[in-house]
Amino acid sequence: MSRSEPASEPVWKTPAPPSYDFELDDFQRRAIAALDEGSSVLVAAPTGSGKTVVAEHAVAEALASGGKAFYTTPIKALSNQKYGDLARRHGADAVGLLTGDNAINSDAPVVVMTTEVLRNMIYASSPALRDLRYVVLDEVHYLQDHYRGPVWEEVIVHLAPEVRLVCLSATVSNAEELADWISTVRGKTEAVIEERRPVELRNLYMAADRSAERLHLLPVLVDGRANPEATRLDASATRGRQRFGDRGGRRLHTPRRVEVADRLEEESMLPAIYFIFSRNACNDAVTQCLDAGIRLTSVEERARIRSLCDERTAALSDADLDVLGFDRWLAGMEAGIASHHAGMVPPFKEAVEACFSAGLVKLVFATETLALGINMPARAVVVEKLSKFTGERHASLTPGEYTQLTGRAGRRGIDELGYAVVLWSPFVTFEQVASLVSNRTSVISSSFRPTYNMAANLVRRYPADVAHHLINLSFAQYQADRDVVRLERRLDRAEARLADARSDLVCERGDAVEHLRLVRRLNEARATRPSSNRLVDDALQRLRPGDVIRVPGNGPAVIISSTARRGTSQLRLITGNRRRISAGAADFDELPERIGTVELPAPYAPN
């Protein structure tokens, strides 16, 4: 590979490293130079900026030196795509694939796999790990995923120390911290950070207006600040909601999917990816567009789409195709509209990816899995909602998740601008949209937690002290230790303030601290001794207005009302000399007994 700033000229064995017909960016050259110097690297750069070039360099170097390279991804679809890319570059004999669905040429020197497969190989001490030179961890920011994130940390901690890592991440604000942790665990790791997008992104806000024929399409930011026109527009909807008091009275509403598709075509913003966080909703969106008669393809494109679809589904029988709704799916494909989600069978999903990458399918309704590194760039990205269901609750998108979704907008070398369109929602204000768009802070935090499977593997492979040490090497522990230092300092300051306060409590009249201690002991004694008050209170609760009882210090008295205050009964009574008194459990030395009854007038109004 030619580099404009080589660190040193390595001596390559055959095959030689790949060459490219474009000039490498500075961050790519820096990352490659770090690899040539024997370091692991963490490359944090926007989606579509070319991070994969660094991984391909590591794969080529492993092959050139007679070693192995494993390329790991978080999802099967991305594994399948990387397998195809590497097989075309290095030949099918040199590349294998291991996922839950496929096992192809697993003994090859280059194997693409999901991260869980590599974790299992490490725990099983698989012979395939011999001669392993590099491991590529694609989408390494996935380690913050609540359910699967710990797998990335397990791989980083347990891999043999001689294996070098190529970690590819979206742009995050604490990339240096992550690289420092990897350096602590594995040795020198260079953080290479690129914040510039290869294609400029323009964020837009789309709203439907009952009083207007066209959808509103406004920039979210103007001169780096929230667009005042969009702010006024959203505020008018808020006033409408207050005025009319129901949803039907709002002037604005969320644009329908068919309307959005028409406007994207009108604005020449296709091809586009329309993110919906529901598999069924993605399928429904395609049906809605078909029923509305939307057609985004030419005759020639439809013929190519049918040919690609037939090729990808050739292994499926007619009965299988009928069950899968092939005819309806193909109708959407030929119209240039498709859905893409993890619930689709692989042949259908691969056909969608192939047709979209070829520019034949113009609009894909997809779940967020499409944002995870799959090479399907578009001119525009639409985000229907800024919240999603996490499996436990609905949560707002983080700045990092929004950046990941919109990273697909803008095709390098094709588009001068990429577009990210957020739809109006009654549940999210425009100020919230503008804040999310302008927020550049995306922090990776560890989701590491010891699981039963992890504990069983650690106990099986290591002595207890070594297993404990390995858990302490996690990124979670690394982040926690830094927090502990800050907490210790706060504790020191708090203890100093407490000591000052205690010295102020001592004076010539006595020690206030000792007084407080005695009061506390008295309260504790009262709380722990057998309570006669409860028995008295129970007796008071059984009494009724009109009952006559003896009240210590007041003689016989007639109950006129009974109320409960702070969990105890309070009586209001009239004594023999017509004086009103109040009494509770604390006023009686023994259980009160009814000694008579006075007939009360009807209706009875004690006040």
C-alpha cells in the first residue's frame, strides 16, 4: 500500500498489501503507520469515512506474514457483507465465515465472524487461534450495548497478548479513555481520531400542516443555532393543543410515510433510508407505499431488480417463496421500495442490500441494525421517531445513536450533501430536536457485568485469584476506579467539614453532640420498649361518638368525634363542666373503658 507519510518501509511477503485508486486520508495514514510500528489501534471516525481501509491493511499484513486475521462484527448481516468484500479482494480460498447461520471455510487464514463466536473460541482454547496476528473489532462502540456489550470486553481482556487489535468505532468523545484502557490491558494502543465527515450533513425538520398543502421542510440549525422559523412553527402546534385540548385540534401532525416518500422524490433526496424502530412497521410502510401507487424505478431498473432477486432467491423452493410472500415482496422491490430488518430471511435481506447498493431500490424502511456498518450509503436518512423501545422501556435516542443513524446520509464521491430528516412529533419539541442535532458529545460507557456463563468459563479455565484479576481488567472497573478517586476526594472534604461542625458544637454550656446522642438513645429506647400506647390506641379506635369515658385529670367526658392523625386516634370530648378537650393515647395511663352512653341528636353535626 502506498502511503504519503510512511513510518518505515516494511518488507512484504507475497501477497502484497492492497493498493487503492484513491489518496488515503491523513487519519488512515496515521493508523496504518501505527500498525506498521507494532501498535494496536483504535480508529474513531464518522460512518463512511473509510475506517475499513485500516482493517484491510491489517488483514493484508497478516496474510503477507503467513499469519491469520479474524474480522469480527456485531451482526450477521455485516459479517456476510464483510465476507463478500474480503473474498473478492483476497480470493474465496483465503477467507472464511462463521456466524450462527453459516460456517464457510472456517480454517482459512482470514475468517469473518460475529464477536460472540470469537469469545466462545477463546474460552474453548480453539486450535484456530494459533498463528493469529490481528483481530479487527468492527463497531467496537457496541461494547456499551446493555445485552451484548460485555462480549467485546471479554474478547479484549482474554485474547493472547501477542495478538494486535484494530478497533473501529464511530466518533466518540472519550476515544482516548478507551484507548488508554486497551493499552493498560494489552499494551501500546494508538488512538486515531477523525471528526470530519466525508460528506457534509444537513439536518432538516419535516412537519405536516393541516392548513397547508405541502409539508414543511426546514433546516434544524441556522448559523449553528436552532432555526427560529421552525421554533415558531412548533410553538404554534403547542398553542393549538392548549386551545383545543385534544389531538384533533393540533395544526401540525406527523407526516405520513407516503407523503414523506413523495417529498423526498420531489426534492431529489433519493435514495433514502427511512428508520423505523419496528419490524412490522417497516413492512407496513412498504405496503402503504405500494397501495398509494408509488413507483420510483424505470423499466430497465425493474428488469435488473427482478434478475437480482431471482438470483438471490434461487435456492428457495416455490412453496417457501409462497409462504414468505415473495410476490408482494418482489412488487415492492420492483417499485424501488423495500424493508430491511433482522426478521427477514437472509436471501431477501441480501437482495435488498444488493439492489440498494446498486442504486436500484430507492427507499428502504429499516430498523437500526442497518446503521451498524452495513455498506448501504444513501443521499438522505429519515428518522421517524426520536425514541425507541429498548426491550424494557421506551428511551430517547442518545446523540451517539442519532449520529450512528445519520452516518449513512451522503455517498462519498457521489453526493456533495447528505440529508438527515427528523419528523415532527407531538411528544418531542423542536428545541429537543435541535439540542440532539447540535450535541456532539457521545461517551462510551461500559455495560460490563459478570454473567453466569462468564463465571463458569473463568472458574473452569483459571484459579480463583486469576479469574478475579481478569474481571478487574474490565473497562467498567477501569472507569469505576477513576470515579472512586473523585469520590475519595469528596469524602475527605466532607469529613473535614464534619470535623469543623463538631468543634462548633462544643461550648462552655456543654457538648451539643453529647446532648444529641442522649436524645437519640432516648428515642431508640422509646421505640424498642413494649408499647402500651398501641393498646390504648386500639381501645380508643373502638369508641364511638356518644360514649362516656374517664379522662385522667378531667373526669367523665363525652366523646363528640374521633379522628386519625399520624397513625393514632385523637378524641374530641366535652367534660362535665362543658369544656371541650382533646385526648390521645398518650393521655391515658390505662386502657379507657366506656362507662356510659349519651344519646346524640339526629342529624348529628359535631362541629
